[in-house]
Amino acid sequence: MNDLKPTFSFGENWSNYLAKVDEAAFSGAMQDIIMWFGEDGLAGKRILDLGCGSGIHSYCMHALKARELVSVDLDPKSVATTRVLWEKAGSPASWLVSQGSALDRGFLEKLGTFDLVYSWGVLHHTGSMWAAIDNAAARVAQDGRLWMTLYTKGGKYPADLALKQRYNQASPAGQRAMVRRQIRWLMYWRLRTRRNPFAWNERTSRGMDTYHDLIDWLGGLPYEVASADEVVVWGRKAGFILERIDPQGEGACSGYVFSRAPAPAAAVSPLAKP
């Protein structure tokens, strides 16, 4: 079941990560955004970072000259971590950091609409994924885009969900033991594939690292998944056009960029005068 009360804090995990982060991590996060949208793709845009987590990607979006940026997270520790980076950026008035939920439609409506709504690996952790997706999509302006990632559906979902539940039910010592088992498995797999097993804590492509991503994976409840077909069908029904998809296998997040379909032109009566 997905109704277990989680003991894991995404915000605490990302706070621990930010304490150890270096400039190379910021560079990696920046390059990931540029890969999706180009050097100037965010310049002059109003952006919502829905589920800002560590705040690193908000920081990079500000650096890429977003006109206005709103960073939102439910976890107060994520909000605090993002505010550290807001201060690092000079406490700009154009960047608002706020606590709120992707399921709180009223709260989100007060924020207005955005040229880009960004939600990376967040909406599947809300406990009501499709409602959260709808809420995020509702904040996209007429000519705007929705950029989100969602865990990919597959046959291992019941086992993965059970693993997360065990982690959340375990004592702190039990959780540490589960992390160690996962690390040993990573080292074993690297050895089998002729890679240095002691270099398992690699930096990921988005500026994160394997250790904190592993903690995020084990602790992440609620936990839902979606197939690419389901997401594409949702987009079509919601009035969006799929611009880009980065499909990933089960256990990873597939990325999607949707643009809002233009409003249909008003019908003109053949009797209307020019």
C-alpha cells in the first residue's frame, strides 16, 4: 500500500547534499538545463520550480536569466536549503522561495501562470500523481511549457514499493544497513562490469551524486509510476503537445517536455462582414 506515513525527509537528504556540494555540481546542473533548452532558452521567462528540493536547479535557472522564478516545496528543509542558494545568488527580488504543495490547487492558482513549469522527480511522490500533474499543467501559460519527469512503470513496481516501505519502517540503524547493502550491490556490479568498485559514488548528469540519489530512491514515499504511453495520452487530453521525451527504463525517471496547444481559432461566420 502507498498510505504508509513516510519517515524519510527529502529536504534533509538534500540539505546534507548541499553541505558537500562543489562548483562542479552546479556546472553539471547548468549543463543539464542547457541540454534541454539551450543557452538562452530560459532568459526572460517566468518559471515555477515545483518541488525545488536542493534548490540547485532553481539557482541555475536564475543564473540563466529567468525573468521571474518561484521555487516551491512541501518539505520545510527543502525550502530552507533553497533559501541558502537564494542568499548565495544575492537574495534577488525576482526569485521567490515558498512552502507549498503540488496538490494545493488554490495555493498554486495564487502564483499565476508561467512560461515554464518545471517538476523533476516530484509529482510521483505526492500520493496523487495525476492530480498533481493536472495542477502543474494548469499553471502553464498559453504559450508555455511543462517540463517534468516521472518514474517509469514496469513489473518491479510492487517490489520497489515494498522496499521503500521497509526503509521507512526501519529504525535509523536499519536504514543505514539497507543503504550499505545497496552500496555493496553497486560495488559488486561495477566490479562485474570491469569498473572501479570504489568509485561507486559518481556524480550524476544533473549535478547530484550516487549516494544522495540512492537515499532518495530508498526513502521516496509516496511512490507512483507511469508509462510513456499513459503520459502522452494524458498530455493530448489535457491540450498539450509533446515536444520532447527522454525515455528511461524502470526504476529511473523519464523526462517530458510539453507545450500548451494553441487555442482553437474562433469560427468565422460566412455571413460576417470583413
